[in-house]
Amino acid sequence: MNADRLPPVAPEVTATLVENLSPRLRKRLDAAVTKLGARTTRRDGDTVTIEVDDETELRLHAAGGVVATTDAITCGCLLAPACVHRAAAACAAPAADLAPELIDRPTAEVPDPASVTDRTSETDPAYATDRAPVTGPAPTPALDSVPSPEVAGPDQRAAADALWSAGAAVLEAGVDGAGAVTQSALLRAAHTARLRQLPRAAGAALSVVTLLRAARAGDPSYRTADLVTALAELLGTAHRVGTSSGAELAAVRGRARRPYSPDGSLRLYGLFTEPVVTDSGHGGVRTWVAGSDGRLYTVGDVAPGGVGRALGVADRAVRLGDSALTHRELGRAGLAVAGATVSPDGRLGAGKGVKAVTARGAAWTEPPLAALWETPPSEQAARALRSTSRYADPDGGGSDLLFLDVELLGAVRESGGSCLLARCAGGVPVRLIVADDDPALAHRDNVALLAAAPGTRLRIIGRLVPAPHPRLTLLACSHPSGEGTIDLGFDRLRRADLPAPTAPVHLAPPPPGGAGAHSPLYLLERRVEQTVPAGRAALGMLGDVTAEARRIRRAGLPTAAGLLTALCASAARRDRDLFGRLLPADTDGFATYWLAAARYTAAVAESLCSAAWEPTQEGVR
């Protein structure tokens, strides 16, 4: 049974079913989830049936696409409703996010690199950089239209404390120990946070649960770095609820709905369409368009359904006025919109007052679109970092997209495989990676074909990946023939579309080292990541890190050295009582050091990323 075939289950439903199990059944829950995953399923309308055995069936009724009550999961076994099967089915299904707008974001938001200054005196995770508190990636701040109090109330602080404790428990146990019971605690805390008007933290908790399940199931798309980011977001947001006030508190709380404001009449020109597949089981598309002034807007359609829905929605009509264009057609055409409404992040609303008719589009080489490629890459990278930063103006525009003219150099080998190497303006080498590895999408095959055509010159659109070297996920490109454009997630290139290579194709030489090529920061990053799969105890058994700390300090990063020493010492520390018995580990203290280290390394990495996009000396003519 594939979990994608099960309907999403509301977090409070899963938490309630797990909490109602007896201690004996809780011990059997993880095994029951695994066993249930091997059973066959069938769907009949809103009901999914799982064959528990030859005589027993388990049913999940998803009215409206989501299992919203415990009564919607029924089992035919003799122990029902107190059986383990109902809880196991809920744990095997995707966790429903009842506010999809919070998860419909393709990349993580990152800190402003200008705020990164190394310092040794601070160990609190809220002050791992000089200018602003440290948190994880965040949706655009603000809370529904409810006036924000100056400080969080007791209920919100209690909800944040529960989220912190649940996140710290994940760090304590690691992926291997964070089974269904640990996940249900996160789901309960997420539900409570949602009720207490903390949607940002609730969304982070759901992301952690989804990634934990992917890791434990051996999902090939799972990356430890993603779980590190999600945990840092969860812990950082929970930490700041009790310490923030005013506008900062509004940013920490987030919002469950995005306000749309009138924007008059717009003349829009299509750029490209990308598939959107989220960790929580949502799928759909996002079509990017530009206004006459170069501002970027999006038209999206995202709902529960995964990659299958993304492929289907691409050829459906956009939900905007009277336009009959599909999303893929809009990516190459134009729209004239009257009565437009726009969210702070550029999403176009589809209210009743919006009127839209099809208009002529523009090629990427024609105005107004051509101007997007005229900005130097270093300025585009700096803008992308600013626009995705948690310090950015919540009502400001901007995106993390870069528009580059490149020459393909071929494939280059990396530790995780290979990627496509290209050279952009100023001689800057850029690594272009696949936006989504799912074989149902065209990303992977298209990038592999482009890697076999070194020397090809293309105009591309990519999404910035914060790294010590220039790196983008490749989303769209001009057709190698020069005619038209390619949406790399949907359109499939053929070998005949590529120019014949003038020389045998080899792996491209690795690009020259950038600003962070020889930084020992990875020594701290490695310890941060090692905690997630195996838990605190495994990090505590790694031994003395004095030599690593000394090496980091010699590189001019004393804060990193101090964080590494404190993190490993906290992981290994186990105090004893007067009778020599081990006391419980200080999970809160360890989580604090881990959060500080995680956010510090992310901030420094993004500072190095900004520096890496500066033109090389070789590129200066």
C-alpha cells in the first residue's frame, strides 16, 4: 500500500486515536503501521478500504477529501473501536494541513546574509547572528485580520511550549526512535497551536511529521537537510513566541489566510509553469507571469493529490476571470486583467470581481520580459536572498527566481551524484540541479539531456539554492533550437532537439573554489545533521571534538567552534543523583544548543552564497 493512496487525515484525529490506545498497543503501533502498509487498498468515492486480513476490512471516509473525525475511520475487527488498526491507518496516511496556503511554498525562506557576524558570547538560539533572532524558514508573516496583542497570551505560550517539547523529543530520539507515538505528540501540539492562532508553528510541526514518515519509510526523495530545516523552523518559532512582541510576534505567529488587496488593471505576460508537489501530499501547478513593469505574479492551483494531480491540473483552465487558457498555455501567452487582487507575495486572486481575457504574450527576448535577464546575476542572487529572508518586509514583493543567460559546460560529479554545470555572466560557474526527482515529472530526464550538450547557450529560469557556491534548481529554459521555451517539469526534450556535440561528452571539470570552498564550517554542519537520524545519544558518543573546534577557530569562526564544543558536551552530559543513578537527559538544553548551531550554520552558508555570486576575476573583461 502506498501512503499516497490514502486520504489525508486531520492531525487531531491521528493524535486522538493514538492517545486512546492502551500502553500495550502503543508499543505495537509502529509494527502495525508497517504491516498495514503491505496490505492492498481500494477506493470507492470518498471511502478508501484497506484489507487488514482475509476477514477484516478497515475503512477511511474522507468527506471533502480529508478524514476529519475519528468516527470516519472504522475497523471490522473484534477489538474495534479500541483496536490498533484505526490508529495505524491514521499514522500511515498523510497528515492533512487544513490551511494549504501555508505549505504551498517551493523553497525554504532564509536569513539575510548581511546579518551574519561571528561572535562568541551568545549561545541562545535567538541570537546566533548579530542583528536578528534566529528562526527557521517562515511563511509570510501576519495573522488573519485579528489585531495582534503586544505579547503572546498564556494559551499561546503554553501551545508554543508543547511544540518545543515535541520537537526536542524528536531530537532526543532521532528518526529511528521517532515512531508513531512521538509523531502523534507533534500532531497534537500542531492542532493546539492552530487553535491558539499559531499557524506558522503548526505548519512547521506538520512538515516535521511528514519528513519523519518519509525518512522511516525509506522514501528516496527524503533529505536529512530538509528535516534539519523543518526542525529548526519548529523549534525557532516555538522559542520566539514567548519572547516576541508587536510586529515581531505577528511574524512569528504567521497567518492562516493571505489577504488580497485590489491592484487595478494589469497587463500580464506568461513566463512558465511549474509543478508543485508538497511533502504533505498536496499537488498542483504554479504559473508565473510578469507585469508590464517587470513585477512577478503567480496563478496557482494546489490541493490534496500529489504528483498525479500536478500532471492533471497543468492542462486545466486557470481560475482567473473569463480566461479559457490552461496553465501551460498561460505560461506562453498573456492576460489582460481588470479588478485584479494580489496577495503580498504576488498571488493573483480569483474573486468574483476579477475579469480576465486572453491577450498576446511576449517572447523572453522581447520587452517587457527581456528586462528580467538584464540584471547582473550577483544582484539577482542578493535580491532572492532578501526576498526569502525572515527579515524581509512581509508586504514586499520579490521572489527567489533568477533569470540567467548561460553556456552549458556538461555534467559535474558531486557527493550526491552529478549535476549540470553552466557558466553565466561574469564567468560565474553555476550548478543546475533537478527541481524534483519524481520520475513522473520531466525534470530529471531533461537535465540529463542538457548535460549531454556542452557548449549550448540557453536563457534559463531557476530557483536559488542557498549554498557556498552558485546553485539553482532549473525550472525553465529557452528551447535549444531558439524557438519557444521549455517548462522543464512538464515538457520533455528529445535528443533531436539538442545540437550535435562537437566533441565527446565528458564530466565537466569541477568549478573553481568560491568564497566558502575551504571553509571548515562543514564540521559543525555535519554534527547538526548527525543528530537528526540517530538522536542526541549518538552524537554524545562521538568523542572529543577539540581538534575540530581548534580547526574552526583558526579559520576565524570562533562562534562556530564554541557551538560545536557546547553541542557535543550537551549531548554527552548525563548527571547522576546522590545515589549514583542517571538523571533524565536535559533535552531542552540540548535542543537549545542544536537550534543555535543549525541556524548559525544556515546564516553563514547564505552569507557565503551571496559572496559566491560575485563575478570571478576570470570573468572580468
